[in-house]
Amino acid sequence: MQYPFTDEQKALAELTKDFMEREVLPVAAEMDRRPDPKDCYPAELINKASKLGLRTLAVPEEYGGSGSDLLTRTLVLWTGAQIEIGVIKCISQCWKLATALYKRGTKQQLEKWGKMFVEDDDCVGSFLLTEPDYGSDNIYRQPGPELGLKTSAVKDGDFWVINGAKRFTSLTSWSKILLVFARTDPNVSVSEGSTCFLVHGEQEGITYGRVHDKMGYRLYPNAESFFDNVRVHKDDILGEVNGGFQTFSTIFRGSAELIACNTGICRGIYDYCYAHAKERIQGGKPIIEHQTVQMMLSEMLMNIEVAEQFMWRICWGVEEDDSFNPRFTRNGKVFSDQVALKTIALATDILGGIGIMRDTPTEKMFRDLLTFLHGDGTDSLTLLRIAQTLENPA
């Protein structure tokens, strides 16, 4: 690690590494291979992580958490991702839930929803934005009211009645707290007419469909959900009516999450390739002594380290720099996706056939990297958002 971390941050990273190696690594491969994706959810591991304080890192100290900053949380995520991505991604989703609650929630909401989250070691949350017909484009400012979210919320006295369907939403079937984004004003664009609602996962009118059978990130499952006249009290609106876009921006502003996931997995791949290159004999000597392999390892490490500098710079910028340009986050996301693809290509060349065997850890890492390249918006849509800011260089 090149960043000047504090002793406390280093200790937390070591705690995370120990937990992942001791509790997660021995069972992760078997859980990943379970044929039914519903059986891949790591409930017991999340509970154990919570008892170590990892689940509530983003909760302010006065409410029972650690109050850890973005840099600390990103360090924990990056450390865990080098060992197994699914479990630590479940934990980082809890940080986003806490960020939403404690930055946008009212005192009454914190007493109800915040208390539920902090006191229950099994409590996780889900963000329900993606729909059958709309995904990444929901976070792209649409020009008219006919585009974007179709899930609706209609006011009925002190309640709002939600109808619609969501899909590809992570941890939905297991979440006790749902953040449901719905259209509350159908006459304006989604960025001006959507609202975020706090909904209990067992609320009447909610049904859950299939758990998606993904090729990777299988310990971080996602699923379909359906809302049939789900009644939500007005006090459970997170933020303002028609302020859903602002709530979403609060959660994801300056997020280095996906960069940490990508670079963490890439670090794990690099470490395996480096160890393999020292042991594998070809031409009468370890392949690390062959110049071509040295060049491939060097290129892999160079790409990873540059992406990591994006990550640490984002963490610092969000916390310390009032003039921080959110385009930097988007640049980092796209660049880390490109690094992920290049890392797979180089690793495949270095490892040969062994790299894709089920009993080799890189096989799962390859699948995990490829699975989430679309996360937080596809690269093509992210680049479109970057293109809108070209006149204002950082």
C-alpha cells in the first residue's frame, strides 16, 4: 500500500484480511459452485463480519457504529476483494445503506430504520432502481417524462401506494430494508419526479421472483421483486418528495467502490500469477526469469497501481477537496474496467491452461471481474456522462 494510512486503518485492514482468510476463503469456492443461486447468500459470514464491526463502519459513532470515512471503508473493501469479492461486497452495500440513512434520514427515521440496522447483525439493505426496461439509463438525465422509471407511487392520504417491478437488484430477497425508487410525478423527467421510499422487506404486497443465476459475484446475489399496491407512510420517504435523484447522488457521490472491487480482484490475480511464475519451470528455469513473463507481470502491476491511484485520489477528494470533480470518479470506474479486462488477458497468457481450471482461484476471479463491468452504469453510458463535461476540465 502506497498511501499514508494511519495505524488504526492498517489494523482494520489486517482485521479484514484475517477474517477473509480464516472465515471466508475456506468455504467460498464451495458456496460459489452451489447450483441454486438462492443457496449462495453468505448469511452466516455476514453475521460474523457484523460482530467484528465491519457491517456498521459507515454508521456515525453516536449511533453505535465506527464512523469510518470513505478512505477507511475503501481500504477495507479493497483488502477483502483480493481474497473473495462476494462477501465483502455484501458488507460494502451495508455502508451505502448507512450513508443514505444517516445523510438523508430524519430523526424519526433514524430511530426506526437506523436502530433496526445497527442492532441486527443479519440486517442488510437493497437499492431498488433497475427495472425490466430501464437500468443504467435511470442514472442518465433523461430529456422527457416518458423515459426512465416505470415503478409508480401514487399519494393516498398519508400513504403512497407503490406498484411496479424491479430486477437485478442485489441482496433484495434477503434485505430487511429496501430503498425503493419510484416515479411520483409522471409529468416530468425521472431526475425531477422520482422519490426514494424506505420499505420493510416483508411489507405486504411485495413478492420476490427468481434469484438470477450469475456467472460471477455469486456470493452477492440479486433477484427480481414485484410491488402490488404496497402502502408506504409519508414518514418513510427518504429525502424529499421528487428528490430521489438527490438521494441517489448522496449514496453514490465520489464512490470508489467499483474501483476497489476491480483493483482488489486484480491484485489477487497478480499475486497468484507472480507466485506461479516463480514456481513454474519452462526451458529449464522458472518462467519469471523469462523476459516476456517479466514484461507481462510489469504491465499488469503498472495498470493496477495506476487504477489504485484513481481510487485513493477519489477518497481524498470527496473528503478534503471542495472543488472535487465527480468526473474523476467516472474516469476511474471506466479505467478500472479496462484494467480488469487487460489483467485477465495477461493472466491467461502467464498461467496458460491452469488459470481457467475450477481448482485454481483465478478461474473464479476471472468470472467475478467480468460479471460486474456494468456496475453503477455501463462504460458506454458512463463515457456519455463524461462527454457532457468536456468543456470543464478537472
